[in-house]
Amino acid sequence: MVQEADVTQSAEVAAAMVTGTAVTGTVGTGAGPGAVQPPSRRDRLRAATIDEIIQTARQLLVKDGPEAVSLRAIAREMGMTAPGLYRYFGSYEELHRYLCANIFTELGADIGRAIEAATAPSDDPHLKLTVKMVAACREFRRWALTHKDEFALVFGVPLPGLDDGRYDIADECALAFAGTFFTLFLELWRKVPFGVPDDEQIDPGLRDQLSRYRDALGTSIPLGAVMTFLRCWTVLYGAVAMEVFGHLRFALEDPAPMFEITLGDLATLVGLRYPLPG
């Protein structure tokens, strides 16, 4: 059985690996206030093993599907024993949650880089923000189409045991991914405000749910703006998911032109124009 201290340490180190941060050491107890000790060789090896476990699980997911991602299969690929993996992850479900966290983190980082790299033909704030929005949405679609198995894992039907109501690193990284889009949405709201429904115009049942989600996002924007953000996500996710899962093949061989129309619909929701004028 795994000792409690080992489980705690594995979670801390795995969190660092999943979120792309290095294990930078611990505060020393005898080297003065604020002194930081470098990670030990044992910590570095542990972190590297955890990352290898996660990446091996992802390779199995892509190669053979989610049913192939088992502790025994991962151990076999890595030349370990299945019980040995319990030194790093307490259960199969825990490993899957860290795998989901890893995927959300990668996707959010890719979209963030696409937003940063987007350039507009002028300094007009409407044009600049339109270009950023389009870049973010296109990168989401590009990533989804080139990582269909990963997309299915984190955006498809949850695997048994993963949707049990707990809040952990998978949910934290999913929220951080959402924050990549939400940060851009807030920039839109501040720089080029657009019309949204008043609170009183929103169905009371929906209003309460939007209020709870707004609290989770840690913002004070109007509920109508939160609703618009969710509407944008619904349109974007719906278009991409239908393409990833092949649900447009009955009509379209190449959905790319249809996605351009979807980008125009999204722009309209937030007071922008796409395609760019002129």
C-alpha cells in the first residue's frame, strides 16, 4: 500500500509536471527566512517518472483508445510493475485525472500562444480583438482535429469515475483552460463593450446558475455578459465537436468554409465583424 506521505508528495510533484512548472525546491528550515533548497535528486527522478507515466498514458490513449489506458499497460510500456505505479498515483482514476489536466494545460498554452502571435492590419481595437478572437478559435479547432483522441477524452462523454463531483487538478486545469478564452472575452468587454441582456431579462433559473458560474470565474461583469460568454463557447464547441466526431460528413467533405461562417456568428455575438472589412 502507498504511504500517505508518498501520496501527498506524488500529487504535489505531478501537479508541477502537469501544469508545466518545475519542482523548484522546498523552503529550508535551517538556512534562514525565505531560503529555498534545490530539489533533491530523488525529487527530480520522481518528477521525471511521473511525467513519463502521464506521457505513456497519453500515447496509449492515442494508439489504442481510452480502454487501453490501464496501469498494467502503462507499466508494461515503461518496464515497471503495475504495483510500482501506485508509488506515484493512488489509483487508475487519479492517473486519468492528471492525464486530463495535462491535456487541458497543453491546449490552453497553445491557444494562449496563438492569441499572443495574432497581429492586426491596424491599431483599431475592433480589428485587433477580432484577429485575436479568430486566432484563438482557429487554434482550438486545429488542436482538436490533430488531437482527436485527447479531445474526446476531455470534451466527450466522461469516463466512469471521472465525473464524480469532486474538484481537483483536472477541474483546476479545465478552469484555467476556460480562463484563456475568458481573459480574451474580458478584454473585449473592456475595450469594445457590446450589448448584453439586463439581469431582469434572464430567466430566474438560468440567472442563478450564471451567478454561481460568475463567482467561480472570480469576476463582477454583468450576468448577461457571462451568458454571452457561454453562448460563444456553445457555438464554438458545437462546431468543432461535430467536425471532430464526424457528424458533418453526411453533408460536408470539408467543413472549413462552414467554420469561417461560425467565426462570423461568434464575432456578431460580441459586437465584432468578421470577415475583416476591406
